[in-house]
Amino acid sequence: MHPDEPTISSALVRRLVRAQFPQWAALPVTPLASGGTVNAVHRLGDDFTVRLPRTAGGAADVAKEERLLATLDGLPVAVPVVAGIGEPGEGYPWPWAVHRWLDGEPALEGHPFVPEALAEFVLAVRRTKTDGPPAYRGGPLALLDHATRNAVEALRHTDEPFDASAALAVWTEALEAPVPANGWVHGDLMPSNLLVHNGHLTAVLDWATAGIGDPACDLIPAWNLLTEATRPAFRDAVGADDAAWARGRGRALSMAVIQLPYYRHTNAVISANARYVLAELGCGPKP
């Protein structure tokens, strides 16, 4: 999926666990299908997951996420609990983590989902902290302008059905929208990071990108998960004004156009979600 990504297998996970967490050495290891691009995830027994970063950048987030998760409270859904931090070994070059298992299934774009529950979570995150590190994706949209326009141009020259003019119109409107004070955001509310049961949000994963940034970062699920029918309820519940909504659209667009050229031959889940976003934004065909 990434250049120079190490080979990660169930056998490697077993060796690492046996060497560093012998109390769990007898537990079965099962790879989990995931659209995630940062970590390879395996289930360890019934109660744990093992998360091995795929890149050096992801490895740098292991300690950050551990510190952040220890401070979270007052949220309406479950968040990961770190059960152990592993060290490089067995030919694997980076730190890695063991988390407690969380029940639920990854959300799926376009499937039944209670939008008010997502809004409740987003608002709770905003209230959680008053200070913190910069969110990974939370900076000014202008910082993404070059990469976004380059990605639009790259997509224009593929066989993807894509309306570049419509995409640039969404992006321009986002760049021109007023920006309020920054706040606390999760920053990576992809469907694969949202666990659900019967359409209700039960847990949120992958907090390494969280921090202080543009609140519109956490509006992205309006287009990567929800539908035309459920978006208005989410917008009303989260209280997004026209400027925030425009920035949310722009952020959703930017992620999708950057992801699709990069992952369309290596990650079917991320590619399908990027196409879904573009369709919901009016920049690509509906399924």
C-alpha cells in the first residue's frame, strides 16, 4: 500500500506477542480486514487488538495516541483503551500497540446510521479540551490548496468518472468561507474508524490525528458516510452554519481527491469511499 512498507503477518504478530507479552502468547491471532492505511490490525484472542504501524509516520503516532487516550473522558461512546505498548523486534522496526477489543462493526457509507448520535459525539469532542496539540488535518485550508489542485488535475487524467470543474467550485467556496476559532477535533472520522450497532454509533477509533483545529474537520462524515436524506439532521444537530458547511465540503473533497489517485489500485475500501464522497459532493456519478 505504501512504498517501503514492512511485511506484516499473523506470524510476525505471534512472535512479537510471545517475546514481549508472554502472558498473551497462547491467544489466537487473526488478521482483521480493514480499510485503514496507517496500521495493520490483528485480533488477539477475544479481548485485544494488535496494531502495527505500516509507516514511520504512523509509528511516531503510537506514543501520542497513548497519551491522548489516557486523558479522554465524558464522551458518549467508547474509545480505545491501551493494554500495552510494544517495542521494535523480530525484524519489525517500530513501536506498536495492544488495545482492548471494542464491540461493533465498522460503519458503511450509505447504510442506515443515526446522524444525531454522530453529532452528539462531535459536540462532546469539542467540549473535551481547551488546549492540546495541533490536529493533523486541522490547519487552514489554504495549506491544502496546492495538494488538492494537483490531485484534481491527476484525477482528470485517469479513467475515473470525475467532474473537475465541480470539484474546483466546491474547493473555491471552501477557501473563501470565514474561519472561526479553532477547537478540539478528532480529525479522522472515516467510516472505518466509527463502530456501530444497529446504526447507532458505539465507539470511535484512531485518535492519533486529534487535536486543535478547524471544527469543520469533524463534519466530513456528512459526505463520507451519510446520505442526502440524513445529512440535514446531522447538520442541524451539530449546528453547522453555511461557512462551516462549506469548509466541511472542501475538507471532504480534499481528502477524497488526494486518496483516490494514491489508493485506487492498492486499497479498495478507501478508493470506494473516496468515490462515494465525490458522488455526494456532485463531482462524480452516483452508484
